[in-house]
Amino acid sequence: MIDWTTVSALATGGGTLVLAVATFASVRSANRAARTAERSLMAGLRPLLVPSRLEDSQQKVYFAGGAHVLVGGGRAIVQEDLENKVIFLAASLRNAGSGLAVLHGWRFYPLDMRADHRPELAEFTAQTRDLYVPAGDAGFWQGAFRDPDDPAYDEALRAIKARSPLTVDLLYGDFEGGQRVITRFVLRVAGDDSWVSSATHHWNVDRTDPR
């Protein structure tokens, strides 16, 4: 004799199980789609700074106090102001990424620095001026040493006089303050007594490195 009560209960339980499995699969698929959409959105905001092209236009860079320099495409400025005891630094940049680059800070080394370890964020000097580099366009970075009693001032001055390679790490991110990256630039004296720059390393701060 068929126990229809038991059959009904089993059918209801089976239907509930099928519905639960379908719901789980649907939620999992939706989460996967949401993560994919988020990654696509973040990629669209992601900046990546590199040296500008040699044919890019000159950048006029103003410093506090009224001083200014002209930086050509692919070039950098490392200049001492003897009268005011200031060392000016600037570099022409290009944003090879797809999002606006917002510069946060910089780190200077008086040598050709090739270490593979990522610099610590606490070592960076904060930018005193808001600097932006549009996606697919050229811009610039600037910094300065203004305290002759700062050991870094003497290190930079000796490197300038020796005409030896210098290294600058730049910390930047997207316009929402995320996706921070550190890019290392090496500056070398060119034949025309100016400096040329090259990017040697990129480190991701807020996400996994691609290496």
C-alpha cells in the first residue's frame, strides 16, 4: 500500500533540495559576475606612470618661491639653486594606464638603485602640491631639498656634482585613493648636460603583484 503522506514529504524535500542547489548556483554565478565587473571597473581606473616620450612637449614646472624649470619629453631636471640653497628635482612623465594618476609622494636615492624589494611607505616624502597625470597623456613630478642641514641634501648635492645616476621612487594611485603603485625611475646625465629617465620597477601596494 502506498503511503502518500511519505511520498508527498519526499517530493517536497526533493523540490526544496533542487531549489536550494539552484539558488546556490545562481548566487555563486552572480558573485563571480560581480567580481568580474569590479575587476573591469578597477582596471579602467588604474594608472601606470612611465617616462614621457622624447617628442612630448616641454613641461613648465613651478616651485614654491617663484622658481620654475622647463622639462623636455623623456627628461628630468636635477638643479641646484646656489643663492637660495635649494635643490630642485623634476621629471616629465606619461601615464600609460587607463585611469588618472594622483601622485602621493617620492623617495630619493643618490645612486642607481636596483634592489628588488619594495620601499616602505613610511620612507616617502609627501607631495606638498597636488599633481595629476591624465590617462594616456603627459605630466610631471616635482620635488625639492630645501634644508641644507638635512643629510639627504648633502647626498643629493654630491651626486649632482659627480654627475652620477640617481634614483627616484614615486608613489601614486587612482583618483579614489586606491590601487597605489610605486614606480622606480633612474635618472642619468645625457650628452647635452640634461638628465634622462627610465623606469626600472613597478610595485603594487594595494593588490597582488603580477610577478
